[in-house]
Amino acid sequence: MTGLHGVPSAMRHGLLTLCVLSTGCRCCSCPPGPPDASPPDLQPCALPNGDAPDGGYVLNQLKLSPAALFDDEFAGTPVELTVCASGAADLQLHATFFQHWFDGAGAGITDVVLDDRGVDGRCGAARSFTASIAASQTPRLRYGGGTLDALPIGVNATDASGKNVSPAVPISSQVYLGVVARAEQVGSSALAGDVIAAPNMVNVVVQPGQCEGEHELGVAAMHRVYAFYPDVFDGFALYEYGLSTTDNIPRGGPIKNVVSGINLNLFDGSAEYGSDGALHMATWIHTDVLGISQLHEIGHSYNFYYADPSLDLTRGGGHGVHVGSPTSLIGLMGGTYVLQPQADGSLLVAAPAITDFNARQYAFLELHDMGLVPASMVPADWYVFDPLIDTTQSKPGDVIPKTSATLVSIADIERVYGVRSPDASASQKSFRFVFIGVSERPMTAAEIALLDRLAGYYAGTDPSSVDDRGLFATHSPASFAWATRGFGTLVTALPPVK
């Protein structure tokens, strides 16, 4: 069953349902807005500004300026962190980060107390807390083929007794300070006072406080892009530099759908963004400057909406939009644990070889839903539909009896959801995306270089990679071409200005 504008009934326009996977990764496919050909007037931040209940507090925004540095200036260069919070007058806010995040030479936790600036206007009706932060480490770059990385900075609050206080309205309490190799610096040109372009990205500048919400920001940004570029983009990737909107959780989804057989209605909301029908994919990555979930969110333009009760492939933490768990399907659209058939016919629950699904390749069913491979290439996979088994509680080592598991073929899926049309013989294989950095001031040279390199990386052919030289091992996502097993390509180079 589907809901408004083809989005599964788990979601509605105006309410971006929070999907919390059992892995702890939070993401959700994003519903399109109502068709509207005119760009919105951005209003002051629509995040909650009132006092939080029960002595708690509300995090409104986390701002980092600059949001990225070159590797040769990273050590010792201060950046300004601003936290907008309500109900925090009696609290002390802290920023914490690991000094040895990149080299793993011990934790070296640094705790910085933020200055309470009161209600000074920079956060609307909320209080502003600020601190100057500088890391002493020289970064080791582990992402994007050894050209990118980021230092996570966490924000927490303590009361007068030193006890941690959790936000009453949860948003991500972490921001990332990006770092990019100096060799990746690129030239840029100002197309207007609020639009700056580099080879693989566009910077759209909004006035401070004009950060109403991710949907409105995406619409406004695309209207500025179309003021200078032709209507040739299949999708956009929106990144926020120095500001944050809504809950700061990455999302993706269709804004137009012409595909049947994937449990989405046919609809076209592209006009609202200024497109005459070409634009059909949208991703909001927010402040994750490394774009870890970029491929996952691209996948949400077609995946994973098999949530009909008669054959719910999202059962087990998929929330109607992700692969459930456990299953033998291993792909990019979710799934925490896998099912491994045993000699006696039972199935063993196990951890996949790559635990971070963002660093995997798309499964063949996911590629089929994207129109990249024919149904004949989709293997059958095991799922658990037994109502007596709570799959959300499954863990490695559990054994699922053969009688409680079902081998689901593409023919089974087609009987319930229909045949994908257009099929792989007539569907799109190459997708042009515009990577947009939205900021309240022109992006710096390092910020432009980071986003331009990130866009170029995803348009390349590199595989995913693992690097265990830092404090924690990292899984770097692959390029779109590698993730699609060579069946799809992503184009991020900007077309000529019209």
C-alpha cells in the first residue's frame, strides 16, 4: 500500500518519519512535496525554540565554520563551533573530540567547554554557545582514494552536578570537520553573488537564519541552479556547510516516479524544483561532509519499498523502506545480519563480511529495482516471515529453523508487486547529479575542494576500502560504478552554463 505522491504509507509529506535501523544508522527515504512551480521564500529556522519539558533542553542547530580545512593547515587551525540550544540556561555545553582520531595513537579525548552567549540573535530565540576548536593532529586521509577524511566533534550538556543531560528533542549531536588534500584544490567562479561553481559542484549561499527545512532548502537551491544550468539533472545531492536543518539525518527518495512494479505510485513533483520533468531523484546528506550514505540515499529513489503485508521484505527493522534483517540478501539498502543456509536445512544468523552497508555493492534485487539488471539476474533470497520469531532481536549465532524461513524468488516478488516497467532493456543506466553545498557565506577553498572531490570520487570507478590505521577502522564507500557492479554510471561534472 502506498501513500501520498507514491511514497509508502509509512511516510507522509510534512512528516519525515524517523527510521532507526537496528545498526544504529538513521536514515529515511524522503517524501516529495506538493507540486509548485515557484521557489519558496525561506523563513527563519523552523526548529523548536521553546523551552524543553522536564528540565531538558533542545538542540536547534550545530554550526561549524569553516567546515573543512586542507590537510597541510589542519593541525592548529582553529574553527568556530556554534551550538543553538533552548532550555539550556542552567546547563554547561561541551564539545569533545579525539586528538588521535586519524593515527590511533591512543584516544586523547579533548573536552572544550562552550561559552554561553545567551540570546544574542545568532540563533534566533535560542541561546547560542560558542567555542574555538583546534586539533593538534596531522590527519591521515582514508576516504575518497586517500584524499578526504573528517574529524567528528560531539556535543553534550551537563548540569550543575556534572551529570550528562540528554536533549529532549533528539537531533544529531555531532558535526564533522572535513579535511581534504591540498592537491585537490580546484578553481571556482562566481556566477552570481550567491552562486559559486566548481567543476563538480555548486555553492548556493543563503542568508543567515534562512534554513527552514531540508525540503524547502532543496527546492530553493535547485531554482538557483536552474538559473544558470539547463534542465539536464536526474538528481541532486544537498550538503550543508556551516549550518544544519531539521534533525540532520541523511535522506533520499524520488521526486518523480515513472516506474511500476517497485511499490511506488506514478507521480511527478519535479516542477516544484524548477524542472520540466528531468529531475526525479533527491538526496539530502546534511552535514556529513564525507557523504558516507550518499549511495544508500541514491538507492532510495527506487528502493526498498517491498512492504506489502503479504510479502514484506522489510520485516525486521526495515520500517517499510529498508531491507529487513536477517536475510541472505546483502546490499546497500540496509540489512544488519545475514542468513547462511546450513547442511540440515536450517539457517544461521551471521554478521556480513562488510558490516557497514554503506560500503557494500548494491544487491541484484536493488539493481533490478533501479533498472540496471534484468529480472533473470536476481537470485532467490531467504527471508523470515514467521510471526513467532521477532527478527528485530536476531543476533549472530541464532539458528532459524527451515520451516520458519522462506526462499523468495523474483517471480514471487512480481506476483505481489508486479513486473518492473520499464525493464532493464529500456531503463536509464547513467544518472547526472548536481552536488550542491548550501552555506550562509561563500564556501571556502577547502570546503569547495572537499565537495568537488567527493562528487568526482562517486563518479569514478574506485571500489570500497577498509583502513584500520586510525582510532577505529573505517569502511570507505565505493564509487557508484563499482557499487552498481559496472551496470550504472554517475555523472557529476557540471554542464556548460546556459
